[in-house]
Amino acid sequence: MMEMLESPVQDLWRIFRIMAEFTEGFEELSSVGPAVSIFGSARTKPNDKYYKLATQTAAELAKAGFAIITGGGGGIMEAANKGAAEAGGKSIGLNIELPMEQIPNDYQNLSLNFRYFFCRKVMFLKYAHGFIVFPGGFGTMDEFFESLVLIQTLKQASFPVVLIGREYWTGLADWIEKQMLGKHKYIATEDMDVFTIVDDPKAAVRIIVEFKESPKQSGLDMPPGMKKLPRVT
């Protein structure tokens, strides 16, 4: 009975905590300028080729004037923060409280802490001029597919989604095309055009830069050239 009486109070405090997380996130990130969110496995080791590619990609983006946003943990997140910081760029970590795996990396020059995943995910999306996704697990897939849904439904202004690692992503892209599009018609043909698979960090950076510099159409329409991104380059 006591737990039932306390529940509304707990819910009220939870609302205040959620508001505080949104407020802090908006205040801290609103002035960072153009940013790119980079995702990938927290379990990727420093000697892994994708760790090295993430470091290189983030460094190239930082040199091009982009802030780098990651989840603030290890693996690909650490690699991206490292590349941005060492290139003199803004290296942002959106850390989450987890019972395991999430230990903040040492390469963040702006660090925010979140208790709620949905607050954190809003920050990844709201200030991003692009997503770059490296190989990863369920969390990485969640971010990838959420970005596709937001673009597909026009709930988010369009931005490029770049997958790095042809050997990792091609099988998934082929399955989406064969099953979702071809066999079941669950998506439209143009939905295959909102992401690109590359192996070269410079190609990923070029896609992001060209999108930023392209003339914007009115409303939520994609800029010319974004409608037919090559799925594999």
C-alpha cells in the first residue's frame, strides 16, 4: 500500500529529472554549430580496423568544421571522440547510466550525462547534420533504423546516413532490399536512397560536407542530390 501511495510522487520527480536532462542538453548543445553523430560498438578494440577508421573519420570531420557527438563510451565512441579531440575539434559525449559497458572515455571536451535513453536520443538527432554508423550491435542498429524512420516519415529534417564497412553492412542492405522492399513491399523504392555504404572515411566526410553546402529546399524536402544517394560507393 505504501508503494502505491509513493508512486505518484516518484513519477513527479521523474518528470522533473526528464525536464532537467532536456534543458541541460538544449543549453549545452545549441551553440556547438554543425555536428555529426557517430555510432558503433562499444566493444571495438583500439587495434580493430574500424576503431582506426572511426578515429580518422572524426578527425577529418573536425577539420571540416563539424563537432562530433558520440555516446561517450568506449570502442567506436572513444575512437570518434579521440579523433575529434586530437584534431582540435569539439568532442562531445552523451553518456548514459548503464550497469555495464558504459565507462566515459577520456577524449570528451564536452560531456553530458543522461539517465533516460529517450532524452539522450533526442540530442543525437536534434543537432546532427549527419549520422555516420560503424559496425555495432543492438544499440547501433536502433540508432540506424530510427534515423531511417525519422527521414522516411519526415519527422526530422533530412540528413545523410552513412554506413562505414561494406563487408558488415552489405548483407543487411541486401536483406532490406530483398525482403522489405522486394518481397513484402513494406517500404518504398526511394527509402533505399536515404543511406549510403562506404569504406573510405574521406567518402563519408565528402557526403556530409556536400549535404551541408547544398542549397536547401523549402519545408522538409531533401536537397537535390540527397534523393538519389548511391547505396554503395
